[in-house]
Amino acid sequence: MRTQKGFTLAELLMVVAIIGILATIGVPSFRSLILDNRLSSTANSLLGVMQMARSEAAMLRSTITVCAASRDQSACVDDANWSAGILITQGSDILRVVPLSSAGVTITSTRPRIDYRGDGKTTAASFTLNDSRGDAFARKIQINAIGQACSGASCS
């Protein structure tokens, strides 16, 4: 008589139960990782925009404005919410449009626009990046009076 190969129903149910337990533990952690990465990515994009605008102002010896964009990203808006995107302008000319499309990330600022003068200096401002988890997970970006942008521990 030949032996039969395969799995019993009990073995199969045990494997399915173990996979279910692991998925229950792993999925919330993975969601948190995704949300953290969205916040970090948006914060890094915002930092890069500020550094680029400061550099451009110093290079052109002209005032460069970074502002919150309208929904269609065609003009600056006088709003503390920067979530729709960012415009970099020199006078009335739009130099760059930066969409900040990380779903669920809200960007608010203490100022509706940042004007980098030709020497790279500006007026101090701060940004707060939030997601659905609230203030406990918020990221802060600060811009000091000499125009340097920093985030997190590097701001001290």
C-alpha cells in the first residue's frame, strides 16, 4: 500500500490561523510606517524647496517668494494652509510649481508667504505637517531670520 502525500485539514487550518495572526499584528505597523514615510517625504520636499529658493535669491540677487498655491496652482493665495502645493516666484513670474500631493498630509504655516531677499535672509517662519494621527506625530520645519530651514533635532 502506498502512503498518501498532502496536508490534513487540521494542518491547513493551523497554517491559515497563524497567517491571520501575523497579518493582524503586521498590518497596523505597516500602515504606521507608510504614514511616517509620507510625512517625512513631504517634510523633505518642503525643506528642499526652501533651500532652493534661498539659493536662487542669493544667486539672482533678487527677492524670491515661496507661497501657498491656489488649488489650480496658478497663483499665490493668502492662506496658512500650504497643502495644495507651493509656488516659487520672482515678482510676477512663476519660477517653479511644486505639488505636494502626499495624501492625507496637511501643511500649515505661520505665514502665507516666505520672501527670500537677495542676501538669502527672510523673516522667521515655521511649518507644521500633520496627518490623520494628530499632533503627536506632527513634523515641524522652522526657518530662521537668516533664511536657514531646518527640521526636527537639527533645529536646536
